[in-house]
Amino acid sequence: MSATTETPKRAGTPTPRKPVRRKLTLGQRLKRDRVMLLLALPGLLYFLVFHYVPLLGNVIAFQDYQPYLGFFDSVWVGLENFTDAFADPQFWSALGNTLLIALAQLILFFPAPIALALLLNSVISDKIRRFVQSVVYLPHFVGWVLIVSIFQQLLGAAGLLPNVLEAVGLPRYDMMTDPGAFPWLLTIQLVWKDMGWGTIIFLAALLAIDQQLYEAAAVDGAGRWRRLWHVTLPGITPIIILLFILNLGSILSVGFEQILLQRDNVGAESGEVLDTYIFFNGIQNGEWGPSAAIGIVKAVVGTALLLGANKIAHYFGHEGIYRGADK
Amino acid sequence: MERPTWHGLTLKGIVLTVIVIAVAYPFVAVVATSLSTDKEIIANGGLVLWPTEPTLDAYRVIFAGGQVTHALVNSLGVAVVGTAASLVATVMMAYGLSRRGLTGGRFILMVALLSMLFNAGTIPNFLLVKELGLMGTFAALVLPGLISAFNFIVLRSFFTSIPRELIDSATVDGAGDLRVLFKIVLPLSKAPIAVVSLFYAVGYWNSFFNAMLYLDDRDMYTLPLILRQLVLMGQPLAKGEAFLGETPPPQQAIQMAVVVIALVPILLVYPFLQRFFTKGVLTGAIKG
């Protein structure tokens, strides 16, 4: 009762509100933030011009784009570019090659950093682990031109492998120009370049696993392999799924520079992938519209795969990408 | 827990040794070949592991002022100017957006982050560079990739993690936003700024596709373009770069010498970069 009688009394006195920050008007806030906004402005402009304007540039996929007419005066052709692109047997061949290479990399490259990370994580000596890490991270910083040059010396016609084969009495074999071996060649190069680098994210996840879980498992009598299976792997499953989904999203863009540099070694029939097809057909042959159309198809399929895989991950009770990404 | 078994340790040791050798061997072999004579290269079947009579002839040829020297200067120029431009732009944007509750800050941040999800594709990007009149300029190698969203996130998350009290104490003393940037934020951020600059520098140094697309004047060629011509397309060096001594160095030694030249800057900055990864400085940012 006493509380209710007191309330009207209070209302009469000048409201003793807590000294919360006064809400600033837009003008005042702009004045306060003007230096910060000016600093961020060039960056904003950069992203708008070089990332968002090209997105709009994709309208040429629906035009008979002619460079001398530009975006505004080229004739609109509806979906003709898409039907043209799909009617080109080279497109289907490039799609097939892309999927083959992506599959090879998914099966052979994707697990490699996980295995190496598990191995490194089990090394007790800090010194040895640091040393191995500093060696295997290095190739990530070497550009593709250099890597292909180095492989040319190792596996190319006059390189190490053919000479070794000859020395032991086998026929010379040039892997760099063997169309059938192209997906394997690309995968070997990718493993060499990025297997070490790929371990970073898994090592971080492994470090985050609670050590008490291992101790509890050991007390319960779990051996080395059971601990690996029941503690370590579940600990890094979310990150494996995350990376797998991201990988699926980019399944139609297999190493562009890497393939561009080596496509002519094996010929277009097995060396052409979607990205190189877009490049040669579009920029070199001036088939702007159809190439941009394929670019759009690629992006749409990639996004659909990404979202689909994410949905499946959610269905099985995993975090997938976006729930985990904004932590 | 139980002690590791001896055969487990041996197996681990063997696997790690094989991996380390497989990664390191090509680097060693490339350097060794570049120092070798013709005879030795033939005797060793392409790649030499340890040159018995090392010679710098290959380097003398490529440093004689021909196209490789030229390309080296171009590449260094692009890397230095590009890194400086990228760093300034990224620091400005990251610092600008590091204030919580910045008017319009969320919008600008979303613009930057969403750009990572969508890639416009090769054709529209090419047409944009063309429309902007950047064809055949070094700017075409720098501007399209001026700010990497990833590096921006790394720097911004570091800037926002600087304790507010530090910044507030300076503001109370009358320091403006720019003074805070130069007197407090930048001195505290040396490590992440170093990492980001090295990332940019390595990126510019390795940049191949943009150089191939946008440069057509041979005098402007960068090292990756020359490498492709010399090693992958097997073109010999242009005339007038012949060796003045008795026997010219072998083609393979010259090729590998160019590879070494292109590798050296990466090998030089790598120890600095590497320190940060093994310490795990960046992993927080990667996960965040």
C-alpha cells in the first residue's frame, strides 16, 4: 500500500532519471562521427565500384552485348544467351571436366589437411611441431606460375620423373601432358601447395577441445583410437562440415589460374573447365553474353549447393554455416 | 595417460619426415639447378641436388639488364606501391568502422562483408576495368583488389579489441579521432598491420591473371608473365641477352634462376609471416 501512495508523489518531482546518455540527433551524431565516416568512405566506394557495379554488369547475360554499344545500347535478347550456351557441346565438356576435377579434389585433397592436423596435434614436442608447421605452410605463399614452373621441372618431359623412370628401366612418362592424368596432376599440386596451410583451422579447432574430456575418457578406459574417435573427431566435426559446405559452394570453380596455366599442355578436351571456358569464349572470342550467362549459372548453382548442404547439415543437427558463422 | 608406443612414434616420425622432404625438396632442387653447369644438369637428369662446381652464370645473364631485370623492377614497383595503397585504404576503413554505434557503420560493414559472398564473375570485372580506362596500366593490377575483405576484418577486429579506456583517456585530453589513430591505435597494432601488409605484398607479387589480362605492353610485364613465357612456354630469352663468355649457361639453369628470383622475396618475408601463424594470432580472426 505504501508503495502506491508514494508513486504519485514522485511523479510530481522533476523526473530523477538515471543519467543515461542523451539521445543525439542525426546531425549531432554525424558531426561526432564525421572523421570516422570520412575515413571509411574510400573503402565503401571501393567495394561499391569494384564489387557491386560488376554484379550489375551481369545484365549483359541478357543482351547481345557489343563493346562499342555499351551496356545501355546493346540489344536485349532475353534468355537467348543461356540457350546458346547450353547448346554448345564445349560447355558440357567443360562442365564434365570441372565436376571430375572437383570430385578428385574433394576425395583426395579435402581430407589431407585433417589427417595432417591430427598427426601434428599428436606430436608432443613443440619444437618438432613448429618446425614441420613452418615448412608445410610455405608453399601456400608461392604463386601458381611458380608452382607450375617447379612441377614442370619435376614431372615435365625433361624433368626428374621421366629421368628416374628411365634410370630404373621403365618407359619415360610425362605427366604434365597426359590428358588422362590431368585431374590427378592438379590434385597433387594442390596438396603440395595447400595441405599444410589447410591444417591451421583444424589445429585451432583441436586446441579448443576440452582437455578434461580426454582425461575422463582415459579414466573410463578408452584407448588411443577410441579417444580419437569419441573425443577428437566429434570436436572438429563442426568445422569439417563448415568447410565441406563451403567447398561444395565453390565446386564449379576449380583452381582457375592453376588450370589456365596448364590447359594447353593437355588440350581443351580434358583441360577446359567452366572458368577457363568463360575466359576464352568471353574475353578472347568476344562471346560476351553467353559467357556472362554461364557465369550467372555458376553462381546460382554454387549458392544453391551451399544452401542445400547447409539445410542438410541443420537437418542432422549440425550448425552448418550461418548459425556458427556469426558467433 | 599411457606412454606413446615406440612403433607409433617411429611411424609418425617417418610420415612427417616424408612430408617435410616432399615440400622442401623442390625448393632446394630449384636453387641447386640454377647454380649448375650444363654438364651437371644432364648428368643428373634435369634436377641437381648439390652443384659440385656452382656458377652464377645464369644470374649474370638475367641481371644483364634484359627483360627479366625489367620485369623484376616492374614487379617490385607494383608490390611496393600496391601494398602501400592497400594498407592505407584498409587501415582507414577498418579504423573508421571500429567505433561502436557509428552512424551508418552497420550498413558500410554489411556492404564490405556481403562482397565476400558474391563474385560478379570474370566477364563483368574485365568490362569494368575496361570501361574505367585502366587497360594497360599498372593501376589495373592494384585497384580491383585494393581492399581484401579478409584483411579488413582482421584489422577491424583488432582495432575494436583495443580497450575503450585507452581511447577515452586520449579523447578527454582533447585528441581528435585522427590523433587517436596515430598516437594510440597504430602503435598498438604493429603486429596485425605487419601481417596484413605481408599478405598484400605476397598477393601483388604473385598476381598473374590480372597482369595477363590487363597488361599488353611487353615493357610493363611483371615477373609471373615472364616466368610463364620462359619456363612454361619454353621461349628463350630475347636476342641481345646472349652470354658474353665462352659457353652460355644452360636454358634450364636460366629458367630456374628466374624461378629463384621470384621465390626470394617470398622466402625473405616468410619467417615474419610464419611467426604469427604458429602463434595463432590470426586464427581468432579466421574463426570470428
